[in-house]
Amino acid sequence: MRPSKQFIKNSFLAVALFGPLLVNATGVEAYKKRFILVKSKSTGSVVAIRDRVLDNGFTLNRLMERMLKEWAIDKLTQQKLLSANTHLSSKDLTKKEVNSLIFSELDASSFGGELMADGQQYSEYMTQAVEKGRAAPVVAALNDKKVQGVLKKFETKIGSILAAYDYNLVAKLDDPFHFYRGTVTKEIISVGLDMAKKQVASIPFLNVAVYVMVRYVDLVQSRRLYHQNMLLHYLESLTEEELGLSKEERKMAMSSIYESRIAATSYNEAKAAKEGWADFGSNIFFAQLRNATRSFEKSKSDYSEVGERLNYAFQDATYKGKKVILNLFDKRWMYSQKPSIAYYYAEPNRVKRARVLIQLAQIGLHFVPVHDFIKTNIDKFASSLYQSQVRTEGALAAYFDSKKNQGMKQKVISQSINPFIPLD
């Protein structure tokens, strides 16, 4: 079922009209179990929304343990595949898997002339990078005492910053500048880059340390975005009475979510958000919803069957004979115009497996002997395959949570490959 034109055109009236089709009464229970409404003692109005599930366990050890676990699983998977395909070399098998899981679903025409290499060249680079990501140099780098020392100093320096990080706050309704003023991410990045620059000459495996630090920053930031998209699912699909919010509070919650996404360099946008606080978030949300739905309409011929619209961002469909969940808000990669695929019902581990390979490629890319310009473009390409898609999938996890489908919720969260996002 797709949204009607009235849904697309009529802001919160659309939510009231379409919401009952999106979520049943169990959604209210899931929403109340997860989110805490913080009220002003003087006025009684809601001033903030917190996610009670989130903790403050932002440790590098947690990240490293997850990375090592994923590599161990990858090694076992690779061994099983090699046993089942004895006629293929390790590299040939990796190339086959890279093409099957990553490149087979990309709209290849988007490659033409846009970048310095076409799809076949990208596949070759990604294959080499995955192989390097599995190789001893990366493992040795992670075990290098100097690398570990840099990471330890990094963690110590950001400890005081994260101590002040309001880790479970997802919306601040009464402060239009709250997230924009925050300097946590900027400070973490600054600390990490400064340390990395100072150590360039003395640590051979510095690039691995830099990768871990950048990855750490991204995962900390992504967790909030992920849980804000969980909240967006409920803000869209529940009534104000069910949410425990007034109409104005619902809109301000949306504004806070989108204010948190304003870049540090975009002061004018932050100023505009403050001046138009009441409608800032809802205007962006419904503009994105209209664009996503319009774009999907143009690509409908790609799907043999169009199923249920799960929520604002996700849609059931059948693609190349496979039942999938489409992410209408994020494209397949940076130059694509097609919706990304968030989940394959018959292959529940497929998306996660692809993301493990992509991240292996990103760390292994540091050891591929090609020009830095090529590495930069390949890394951007790789990030475009999963980074924004993962964040939006918070809304998909919330959808399954609202349906009391804990198995599907945990599968979706697991494929985020983010150790800071709890499965509960």
C-alpha cells in the first residue's frame, strides 16, 4: 500500500489520516517502553525526550571487540565457502562474493563517466581491499604497541568530553540551538586528527589507528541518529494522545531531530531553524517524504510486486524474484537514483554480510598500492553503500518493535554493525 496524495500534501493531517494503517496498539506500548518524556516543572510542557535503552558505554574496547568478532566470523565464513568451492582461489572467491553481495544490486549505468573508474574497476579495487583487510598487516597493526598507545591516549583525552555527552537525549524541544552548540563530535575529531598528525613519522601502521578513531567517532554520532529515526517512526505513526505530546510539542520534537543534523559550518541554517522552530522539522520531514515517494514512483517498474508501506522510509517489494524491504530515503550508492535495499527476507544475513565486507575493504584499502586519490574515491564510494542507510534503519527497527517482532528488530539492529546500538 502506498501513501495517498493527501498524505503527501497535508503535513500532520496526513499523519492522522494514514497513521492507523501504519501501526497498531502495540506501537504505543513499544513507544512508552522506550522513550521518556521530560516535562518542565514550572509549565508541565514536554521539554525533552530521552531513550531509556541507551547507555554511556562508549569505549574503544567495545568497538575493538566487535571488529575482532566480525573478522573472526568472516574468517569462518570464508573457510566454509572455500571448502564448498574448491575450484576457486581465495581471491576469486572474494571477488565472486563482492560482486554478488555488493555490485550485483547496483545500477551499473550510474558508474558511467562519473568517477575515475567504472564498476568493473571498482569491483577489482574492492576485492583487493577485502583481501588486504583479512591479511596479517592489519592484524599486526591492531596489535602494534605504538598503535595501541595512540588509541589509549585518544580514549583518555576524549573521556572528559564524553563524560559531558548527554548520551540518551534524542530531542530537546525548548532549545533550538541545543545540538548545534554541542562540540562533542568536533572535539573528538580534532583530538584524533591532532594526535594522528603528530605520530605520522613514527608509527608505520598509523593509518589503522586513524581508521579506528574515525570509525569510533562515526559510530558514536550514528547511534543518536539511529535512535532519533526510531523516534521519527512513532512521531509519524502515532496520534498526539498516544505520544503524550501536544501538536506543537510533536512538531518541536521533529525540529530538534533535524536541528541536530545541521553541520557546524551551517550557521545560517541553524539560525533559520531557530526562527522557524515550530515548522522547521516537519517541513523537512514531509519534503523528504514527498521526494522519496515521487522517486519510488519513477522506479516502480523495477519491481514485480509492490507490497505494504511499512512507514515513512520503508516499503515491502519484490525485486528480481526476491521479497525485500526497500529504504526509500537513501539511494543504493552516491550516484544512484534507486532506493537502497534494507533487507532480504529469504537471505536475512545478506545485508550484514555485505557491510562486513565493505568495512573490511575500507580498512584494507590502506594497504592497497594505489594512488591516494583513488583510495579516497573508493572509500567515499564504500561509505555511500551503508553509512546513511544504517542510520535510517532505526525507523525500520522501531517498526518491528512496534509489531512486537523482536526477532526482526534484532536482525535489523545487528546489521548496523554498531556495538553502541543495543539490541534491546
